[in-house]
Amino acid sequence: MLGQMMHLPLSIIEILRFSAQNHPKAEIVSVRTEGDVHRYTYPDAFKRVAQLASGLKKIGIEPGDRVATLAWNGYRHFELYYAIAGLGAICHTINPRLSSEQMSYITKHAEDKVLCVDLTFVPLIEVLKDQFAEGTIYILMTDRAHMPESKVDFLCYEELLEDEPNDFEWATLSEETAAGLCYTSGTTGNPKGALYSHRSTVLHALTLSVSLAKTVHEGAKILPVVPLFHVNAWGLPYACPLAGASLIFPGPALDGKSIFDLMDREQVSSAWGVPTVWLGLQGEIAVRGRNPEGFTSVIVGGSAVPRSMIEVFEKSGVMVCHAWGMTEMSPIGTHGILSAHHEETMSEEDKLDMKARQGRRAFGVDLKIVDEAGVIQPHDGKAIGELYVRGNTVINGYFRNDEATRTVIDSDGWFATGDVASIDAEGFLTIQDRAKDLIKSGGEWISSIDLENIVMGHPDVANCAVISIAHPKWDERPLLVIVPNGEARVSKDQVDKMLLKQVAKWQLPDAIEFVAQLPLTATGKVSKLTLRQNFKDYKLPDIV
Ligand code: AMP
């Protein structure tokens, strides 16, 4: 027997309509590429989104068209998210840190009709223009006064909105309609597209605002340092208006000082981003000897968060939530918000250990781990296997890429994450490594993440990464690459002593190398692939 309930399609524009009515005082504050700060409310945004939708329609945008963006975190980018989706078109966010080959590949693969760009990227577009499809429409996200001389024929964003009505007749769309497109940065092969729907996006926003209600709530001020060009800034442009939280968009300057000043000025309550960003902020906090005003929580993920980083924040009264997810998962998969009984019964040290793991699944995301033979492993905290996921916010295939899809979707419809993990009886996930980053020594696995997390606790280490080096006897052995914190160079003996408290002797790195900086991927993570290439001819000390 079926229930007798109405079925209204889930729709992205409904989030903003709701927010404009129910949270009229919450703000969107943006550091603009023009150099000043812009602020307005959700009702203002909703009106401008209507104007933008009219403007986009006039230049020929139709349902199903791909409209690409190459832009920082700011209110115009936010407006594009909603106007494009509201028209039934698809907002394709491009990561500006991709190589020009990758950028031209994805714009061709996506068949973008329009490219909306921030002022910063005018020189880039001028160089790359010939690689984009003929007939592409270019929109510059600024006003008439800031339009530069350019050989590219840009339309002016603000002129597109001018004179348009501030209400729009939003069409009713099937909730399965595609709304957003984001390509994974793809360390190997061509980037692959995750195509989000209205349904998956709204469900993700609901899940996020419930799971992380301690941070995303009415009156909160949220800083997404995580970019709008990477997995929809982890869903914040949807979850914040839904919950009534203000959004503080940082624009292009993401160094520790700029972030500190912005947080202090706007009294940001919760800041979201990858660990590398928080290394910068912690450096600035150390210089000033205090936290930014109003700072109460940090949500960090995208790569493993060292326990030492969590400890520094927690000891200064800032709650850390370590989250795990993927572009293919919209992205939130798990989060480390502890339950009341953990808070009440666990020691501070045990809580830190727990927070250094990747947390428990969000509602609607199922997790399983399987061994190399495909056998499902128990959730006992010991068994390790490849992590598979499924849920309404997980892709069921890559955009126009059946070949890649076949390699990631198993016969039961689960998505293979490529991460190797264990899950304990309470459901806490521990990511051991990316499968391709694990080090196989004499048939046993060594987790690079485990070693890195411990070494990061040393005061003379600013950053570090462990990679595998080929070894004639053991197949692979770990090499520790360190970015020193100042002049002092930590010795191999000191590192070994630290590590031996938690790992076995055979897991110790064979050697240490010092570098000025670690190579980063387009999404700000350490690129182990590049690092392995940089050290491909490296000879470990015991090998002649
Ligand atoms: P992306 O699709 O670029 O967001 O990358 C997703 C991948 O980043 C995951 O498959 C993990 O390998 C890694 N990742 C994300 N969050 C974490 C985390 N909290 N700890 C360890 N690895 C993570």
C-alpha cells in the first residue's frame, strides 16, 4: 500500500525563496575582487537572482545548457549557482588551479555555452580563449566601471541584471534535473565529472544542516574557505540559507593574515576548509597571541587532519570537526561531531584521538569496507579494506564517461572510493590512505597518513608527507619529506623516537629529506603523485 502524500519536486531555488522569507536578516558578506567588501541579505540575493535569471535567458540560456564559472567565493558566484539551477541549466564550476590543458579539456567535454569569470582571470581567458569552443559567451563578473580593455569580448555581469525585473517565474522542474557539475581534479588521466541534481543537492543541504547543526544554525556566521569551485563549497551555499546562517565569502586572499582579519572583523563563528589553510591561520594566531573574535568551530577535511592541529584549536576553545567526503559524494560522507555521552565520559586525550579519525556517517550515506577478494569486512576497528559508499548524494556514474564509471560502480551499485579504511563498532571511520598512496613493504601495508599525523606534532615540522620509494628487497619503503619550521632540522633519531611510541619499528621511514614546500593539487592537498615523481630516482641510504 502506498502512502497518500503529495510529491513536490525538491528544488534548489526553493531554498533561497524560503530563506528570503524566513531569514531576512541573515547576510552574505563578500570580499570582492574589485578590492572592497559587499554585503546584502538573502531577500536582496533572491531579487538579484531573479534579475540574473532573466538576463541569462535573454542571452539564450536554456534548460540543460552548461554555464561555467571561473570565480572565487563571492556573492555573484552564489547568485549564478541559484539563477542557473533555477533555469534548469547546469552550473559548471571550474577550478582555476587546473592546468590549461585540463581546463580546456573539461570545457570541451562539458560543452559549456557560457563562461562567467572573475576579474582576476581575465589574463588567463585571454591566453586560453583559442582553446575554448567558438561561440562561447564570456561574462565578466563585475560592473561597468571595472570592465577592462580586453581582446576578449566580455559581457558585463551587472549590465546583464540591469533593468531586469526582480521577480521571475521559476519553472517547475523534475527533481532529477541536473543542476551542478564539478570535475574531480584527477591526479591521473582526464578529470571526471560529477553531475549533481536538484534532488541530491537539496537532500545534501538538509543532511548537512542536521548533521552539523552545532555549527550551521540560525545566527551563525560561516566562512567557506573551501571554494565554490570545489564541490559546491561542501554544500554551504545551500545549507546556510536553509538554516538561516550568514555566509562570509573571502574572495581571493586565503593566506593566514587575510583570513584572520576577515574572521575578526566579521566575527565568523565557524570556518570551513582543508588543513593547509588552517596551518596558515594557526601561524597567524600564534603571531597575534589570540584567536579571531567570535571563532568557535572549524570544520576541516579534504585530507587527513593531524592530531596536533586539532589539539591546538581545541585547547584554545575552538571545536574541531574532522569530516571526510569526495567530489563524487556532494561531498559530505562522514563527520566527527561527538555525541553528548562522548563529551561527558571521555578524557580530553581520548577525545582528541577520536577527533583525529574521520567521524561517523551522515544520514543517508552507507559505508562498507571490502578486502581484496571482495569480501565485506566487519566494523570492528581492526579489519581494513577498500571503502565503498552509497546514498542519494553519491554519483551513480561519471558525466559522459562510461569507461570510468565501470571502474567505480560495483555489481551492487556501490561506489568505490579508492580509499582504504577501517570502521569501528561505533561507526567511526579511519582513513588509512588513498589505495595508491599506501606503502607496501615486504607484503605488509604502511599508512602514510599515520606517519604524517605523528610527525606533524613535532614543533620543527611545518608540513610533511610520506611517500613510497622502490626497494629491491621490500618492494617499497617509506621516505619522509619535511618542510621545516624555521632553521632547525629535526633528526632521524628524534623522528624515530616519536614514531616508535605509536608504530612498529619496521614502519619507520628509511630516510628524511627536507624541502622548501610540498607540491599541492588544484584543491590544495599535498600531491603525492608529483612528490613521487620528484623523488623517482631517489636512492634510499641502505641501497647501493
Ligand atoms: P576530492 O574529491 O578532491 O574532494 O577528494 C576526495 C578524497 O580526499 C577522498 O577520497 C580522500 O582520499 C581524501 N579525503 C577527503 N577528506 C579526508 C579526510 N578527512 N581524511 C583523509 N582523507 C580525506
